[in-house]
Amino acid sequence: MNLKLPKTYTLLLALCMVAGPFIWLVLTEDGKRRSDLFLLHLFGHQPFNLAVAKLRPGLDEDVLLRQFPRVAFTCADVPSALGERQCEASIGSFNGIPARQARLDWKDEALVAVRIDYRGRWHEALIEDTTTRLGPPRRDRVDERTILAWRLDHGMLLAPEQLIDAEPPVLIWIAQQG
């Protein structure tokens, strides 16, 4: 009995093993996103994987930031429309979506807002992932735009339905007042 595989078959199998992953990484959206995440991590941009559904105003700044020791947050007392203290960090990803920056705002030592500046190319992936995690959003009209809103236990998560070139792509969690 001849157990040797034909050379054509082994060549084809070897090509599939080499070309298959490459084609997936280059030609599929999921592969491109994972390639971006890998390159961002390779260049030192850290992930910021935050359980948005568990955010609440009572989160202590030190406790929250200690959960992300590899993310270099810079905090300062900066009065703004959202609060009196801000912590900012350059990030590589937010919950598996390539991102640029995270900003946390506190007022009276209570977390009042989280702003994530993500990469606009991945807007649809972010909306799809957030909808999968939190359910379908409410659609609110503001001026000529539609804002997607997910109501959470202690706040609301907001994102634009369509991106506008003049504005950076932003996902915002705002604490419930009262």
C-alpha cells in the first residue's frame, strides 16, 4: 500500500496553509481590524477594555484607574462643561475596536463622563459590537443628526449614527443625574 501523498496535493495544501490566513487578514473586515489591533499593540498602544454597562457615578478614581495599570492616564484639575477633574490617556483600542484616546471626567469625586475617541474606519464595527452587548439603541434626532442612545443602569451611552468628516468619531457615556 502506497501512503505517500501526491506532490500536487501537498503543494496545494501548503499553499492553503500559508495563503489562507494572509487572505483572511488582508481581505476580510475582521482580519483587517485584528491586524490593526496587533500593529497598535506592537507599537505600544495599550487596550482599554471597559465594561461600560457597569459604569456608575460612585466609582473612585484610584480604583478605576488601577484596573488599567498599563494605560498611562494623566489626571489634572481642569474645569470643563462635564466636570472639574479630567484623566486622559492615549489608547490603542477600546473593547476590541481600534481607538485613539480615552478621557474620564469627575465632578465632586463622582465619575460623570467617559469619552472614547475611536478610529472612524471602525464605526460600524463599534455600533454592531455595542448593540450586541447592550441591545438595540434608541434613535434620537438632534438638529439634522441621529444619535444612538443606549440606556444603562447608571447613565447613557451615546454615539452618532453616521459620522461627519468635520467631527471626530466619539463614543460618550454620561452619568445619570440625580
